[in-house]
Amino acid sequence: MKKILLIEDNTDVRENTSEILRLAQYEVVTAVNGKEGVEKAQTEKPDIIICDIMMPVLDGHGVLHMLSKQEETASIPFIFLTAKAERSDMRKGMEMGADDYLTKPFDDVELLNAIESRLKKNDILRKEFTKNIGGYDAFVQEAKGFDSLKELSLQHEKKTIKKKEDIYAEGSFPKGIYFINKGKVKTYQTNDQGKELITELYKEGEFFGYLSLLQNEAYTNSAGALEDSEIYLIPKDDFFALMYKNTEVSKKFIEMLSNDLRENEKQLVKLAYNSVRKRVAEALVKLSDKYKTEGAEKFSMNLSREDLANMVGTATETVIRTLSDFKEEKYIEVAGGTISIINYDKLAHMKN
């Protein structure tokens, strides 16, 4: 049973609306003012919120503003109720992120249709992207059922990228964002002497290349395949349609951007203060955390010593010597180009 939070200071409207919703088989939680509504939204975790605008203590715009700032309530569908029908009032609510707007007096059919529509849309948008391009296509196909998303297309430019081959180069301009259907990808920057520094790793089911597109600028890094990979280019028009018209998708990419920034900050600190030995250990741990197959007894990967050195930020020869030390200390096994971690905990907790 879906739970609805109704925030309404008028007793008659609150009670009548609650009765309609309960008859329609919804669980109803009520609040008599905006402050109480915010508190109940946080504790009750409703599936949808219906909120009057003109209220004492805290008005409806204030409720929406406060809830949109909190991760656990930001994505809850929000419908405004108001006796005012001025266009400016409606526009303000929509610009703040309201999903719909009902003007009093409204009939029960209008109310229930608005709720059903918003709940259905939210259920679709809450679905996780499955880890293949078919999952993305299915998501877009479902989203196309809504008028606001009909312009989305499913035209993808498929790229089969060989190991060590570049996907895009620093200085080129993005045509969209990339989705990894199969394989492993690195992004890296190159200095004036041609030395690489790997800035991030990506795996199957992940997006990359979105920062430059969002900033409308040329790529500040390059992307290449760590192994043979299958990559799809999601055209920028499709991407922006998802971003601008789907709050769940926007939130997902904002979280991804925040995580990227945090990881870059951590990497800079480690490059500045950690020993090479510790940085090599951390790079191996990061590779394991990123690419280890679920249920596998240990992590193994065919990785060039040059790529590992570019992750660590040191010379290839130094990485080779450190790997030799780790092998003697029985932290890893090395067979040709394949590195296998046999003591993850020791590497993870290594001190300088």
C-alpha cells in the first residue's frame, strides 16, 4: 500500500481529502502545518507528498525547499494544493521542483489521477540502470510513455575498442556520454613531457565523459581501454533530456560528480604524502575493489606495469621493483602480465 503525506492546515479540506485517499486504498499520514509536514516526511518516508501552499509556521514553498535539500526526501514526488491560480504562483512551485499542481476546489478523479500518474512515473525513474545497454534502452522505452520524455531516441553509436586504444582524446569536444557495456576503461591526463597520470577507472555498467559535456567544454583528459571493451555513445540530446526532465537521473549524475571530486582530492593528497610503496598497495586495492568479480576467491588482472605506474604517479621501473618486493612478501602473485592479490588485508592496511 502506497503511503501519502497530506500537509494541509484547513481541517475540512484535510479530512475530506484524507477520506478520498483512504477509500482509494492509500495509507494516509496528515500534518496540520509545514513544520510538522517536514518532520513527518523525514520519519514516515511517504511515497508521495500533497501539500497546501498557504499555511502557518512554514508555507508549502518552504516545505519543498527544505525537503529538496535532504537526500532521503529530495526525490519524493510533490504535489501542491492551492486556492490561488495565478500563473506566477504555479511557475514558482514548478521551478522549485514540484511535480504537479492542483487548484482548489478539485474533484476526487482529478486528485487520484494526479497521484497515480506521479507514482507511476516515480516507480520507473527509481529503477536502477541494469549493467548493460539493454537496461538503458528499456529505461528509455518505459520513460517514453510520458509526454515530457517522448523526444528521447534510442540511437546509439556502438564502438568496439581494443586494449590500449583511445576512446576520446584530451582537447576534443564531447558528442555525448559513454556507457561501458563490456570491458574496463581508464581516464588519464598527460603532462608536457608526455607522462600519463591515470585519474579514474571505470567498469561495465558505468558512465564516463559526462563532466566536460555538462560544462560544455573540451575534454580535459583522455579515455582509453584497459582491455578489449564495448562502448556506447549516448548522444548529448538524449543525455540532456534525461538530466533536465528526470529528477532521479539528475540526482544520480550529481552524486557521481561529487564522488569524482572527492576521489580526485584523495588522490592528490596521497600523491603528495604517501610513499611509493603505499601508493602501489593502494592502487592494487583500488583495482581489486573496482574490478574483482563477485564471489571470486581472489582478484587477478592482466595489467601493464606502465598503466600501474601511471596510477601511482611514479616511474615504471619503480613499480616493477615494488611488485617484486610484494611478491617476496607474499602479498601478490605475478605470472607474466597478470597480477593476483593473495593478501588483500595486508595491502589495504599498509603503512608508509
